[in-house]
Amino acid sequence: MVNPYEAAGVNVNSGYEVSNFVKSNLAKDKAKSSNIGNFGGVYEIPEGYRHPVLVSGNDGVGTKLLLSIEGKKYDTVGIDCVAMCVNDLLAQGAKPQYFLDYIATGKIDSKIKKVLKGILFGCELGQVDLVGGETAEMPDMYSEADYDLAGFAVGIAEKDDLLVKEQVNSGDTLIGIRSSGLHSNGFSLIRKIFFKDNHFNYETHLEEYPDERLGDLLLEPTRIYTQEIVPLLDDKLVNGISHITGGGFYENIPRMLPDDLAASIDLDTWELPEIFKLVQKYGQLELADRYHIFNMGVGMILAVDPKNVSNVLKKLNTHERQAFEIGEVVKRQDQPLMLEGGNL
């Protein structure tokens, strides 16, 4: 007898298969794997906090998923999803603790396991536990090839240690930490530039990268900054953090500043990554537009008291030069962000 739900196009066993897949990948940690398949994920608040507060955030990967679908490359966007959530927690001064995912698709098949592998790896990089999630098969909403992805993360901090605007002071040094590339913002424009305006496709080999497919370059996953930021939070070396996501410099940097302060940034203090040079070559965007949309090679910006700058840079640049002074916090005269250099 045919199951009526299966007759409607839904595989009733696919959800169980996904749960078992995640459980098997968490099998070495019984406490973590025991959450999977329950009605809710359980997480025990760590000891040692006097006045703990939980900080939560959720995000997705946006139209970067369309590249994943076109190229049938699914193993990196899970990292993006974790990164977009976890990096926001860090910007609040919270230590990431756990993560949940939501995946919707027309057909649960091997692509979903590949996405989940990326999520599991992202959780490892972000130092968070995967405590649950939902995978929904919706054949009338999505085609079999399509899927959507979102995540939810929670971090913890002492209430007095949260990073708030009032902690940032005039004279603070601004330190940038390198991004891994485009991260997960501006992809509607990226797709327009490369695939619509210039008629490239996923398989295109640009002259600048003859050995790599364009789609693979664009799918470089978002960097997760837990390993770099948490030690700085532990040592109370940072006054403010801005995660450079959608809206670029112009929208995100002012979010960490009091209303009477502004950020003055010298665009000549770091080398622009090649991917952004490609965007400019093929997109011919105004410089201000680029800094309104993309991270331009800087994924996190820290406001640091001048007396702590050398210590922060030493910690961040132990293995490679990934952080650099890019400007300072000043008294606001007009706009909350002032850019200098960069062929303005």
C-alpha cells in the first residue's frame, strides 16, 4: 500500500536518514549526538559565569546558494551559514556555544549530506556544538535540485563583558582582520556582473585564474573568526567589533560606534585581494559602491585602545600577517565613516 504522504511527493524516511547521518558524524561525542532527533536541543550553560547572558543570531547564505546549485558544489555553503551566525555573536563579545540549521529542498538526496558536512566542519571551526536542526522536503515549493539554508546560533558572555558602543573611545585604533574573499554578501550583484553582464558561467576559466573555475573562486567559504577573537575577549583587549557583512563598511562600522564618533580609515593600509580586483575589472563599480556592498578584504574590524594595539597585533599575527592597523576612531564632524586613499 502506498503511503499517502509519499504519493504527494515526500519521502517519509528521508528525515530519519538525515538525522542518522548527523548522529553518525557526532558519534565520538555521545553528549552531542544524543540531541539529534529529539524535539529540541539541550545545552548546559558552562560553569564559572557570575551573570551570564545569552546572545543569539540567525542568518542564511543568500543567493550564493544559486552558485552552489549551478555548480553542484555543496560542501562549502554550510561553512558560510555557520560563519554568518557565529561572526555576529563574536561582534557582540559573546563566545559561540551552539548552532542549529534549517534546510529546505524539493528532494532530500546526497546534496543534503554534503551541505551538512560543511555545517559540521563550520561548527568545528567556530567552536560550537550542533544541537539540532530541521530538514524539510517540500516538492511543491522547490525543484529537486533547489534548496535553501539558514542557521541559528547562541553565544554566552558575562553581562558586564558584552561589547557595547559606549566602550569605544575617540583615539581608539582600528585593526582589520583579513577576509577569505567575498564571504556571503553581494552575490546578487556578483552574479549579475559575471553571469549576466559578462556572460560567463560556473565553468569559465578567467585569464587571471586559468586553472580554476570561476564558480569555485566565488564559492570560497566565509572565514570564521572564533579562534582569533575569543582570546582577545578573554583578555579584554577589544573595545568594539564590527563584522563586515551586507552593507559593507558604510553600514557595519557605524554599528559599533557611539553617535558622536566616526571611523577614519586609510584604504592604502592593506592589499586588496585578487577577487575584488576581478569584481572591479568586470563590474566597473564606483569605489564608494564597493565599500557599500563588499568587505573588500577585511572581514572583521576591531576598535582597540592604543596601549593594547601591539599586544593585539602580536596575538593575531603569530603565524601569519592577517591583521593590520587601518585607521582610528575620531570625533564625528559629519559622517560616521571617512575613507581616505584607495584612489579616491
